[in-house]
Amino acid sequence: MAGRRPWGRVKAFGAETPALVGIINRVKDWRILHSQLWYRIPKRSAPEGLEDVRYLAWYQTKAFGDEKWSVNWYARVVGITERKRIELLPDEPRHKRADETYFRIEVSDLLRLRNPIPSRNLRRIVFIPTSLERLLVAQEINDLFRTSPIEDRMYQALVRADMDPERQFFVSEAGRNYALDMALFCRDGQLDIECDGEKCHSGKDKAEADRSRDNALTSGGWRVLRFSDKEILDHTGQCMRVVRRTVKHMGGIRPRTRRQA
């Protein structure tokens, strides 16, 4: 049995307390969480900075009746250990990942959020780095994401313009998976809005990767707009005028439809 993972110093996001939203898609796992107060994450796919997380919350999938497609519960993290899956779930010895290493995250008693946090559109949910403060006030999934300041500014501008953006929206095109900074769904197509920080999107190699990505998305029916951090920070209104013209040419924002069970 692996030893206890060192518990790092809290690296708060400014005045915010680091939190993480995971996913629960099996009733069995939900029962374990409620009765034994632990949750598992595969080590190979664990999000960066897991050791700094102080609160966990859970997105429940369609298996959970009235609580499906939303975040309803959270808890304080009290410790992390590393275990083989077979140690955690000895009644599943033939599982294909039985010998893989997982983080076993121990939590305090589960607390119900005062207001559930729904995912209003059908989308793939993965880990969402967030904060306790955001969990307590979020009205929907997109309010949880804590990304770069330029993405936050663009998201808020799109919300004020009633464009119904989806943040960190995952799509698969040409055999590859892509996380879109912001996705808009129009009557005549889909629009990807990318917020390019200078450090992350500079250099020939990165420019070629961005071009390859944009080509794959375009061939899959997406339109792509890219704005630099300087454009977003210094000329937000000008960026939004470009977005509005593009959305207009694409038939306007598609009305939201009710999700089906």
C-alpha cells in the first residue's frame, strides 16, 4: 500500500479556496462516497494541482434521477493516498484497470449546495478546477470555470450579450479531441472563440499547431475566431463587434432546447 501523499501548502486563487468538480456516473460509486467518504481519481488522468485542492464537488450523470446533469453536493478534502484499483474495489477483480494506480481522496461529511448547478446544454463533463466561493454562487456549470483573466473577460462579455456561451467545450474532429475556450451555437453553424495568451500562443511551432487545429475544426463544420490577450483586455468592445457580426452571418444564436432524459 502506497504511503500518504504529501499535503502541499494551499495555493489559493487570489482570495479563492481551490476546489475541484469530479464526475459520478455509477450509483455504486455514489453509495461508497456517501457511506465511506472517499472518491477515486485515476493517477494517469488526475488534474494538475490536485494536492492543493481543499474541496471536492461532484457532477452527477443521467443515472441520478432528479439530481442528474448537475452539481448538488460538495465536501472538504481531508487527505489523499495512492492505491491500486483492486484495493479500492476488491469485488471488481477482472476490471481492465484493476492494477492501475488511483488517488483515494478522503472527504468530510457531504454537504448539499443550497442551489444545484446544472449543465444546461448536453456536453462532455471532465474535471473542472474551480473554487469553493464559485461553487457557492454559481448558477450553471459555465460559472464554475476558473481560467485565465482574458477568458473570464470574454466569457462575461458574451454572457452580457445573451450569446449563451459554453466554456471549455470538448469536441472530437479528425480523430482528435479539442477543448474550445468558448463555443457558441448558432442557427446556421457553430462558432469557436479562442483567447490566445501571448506566452502560450507564440512561436512557429505553436502557430502551426493552432493552424492545424483550426483546419480540423473548420473541416468539421466549426467557424473559428481568435483574439489575443491584448485585444481582449484593451479592446473588448471591438472584439465583441466582430463576434456579433459573425453570429449575425450565422443566423443568430440558436434558441436553447430542453434537455431530454
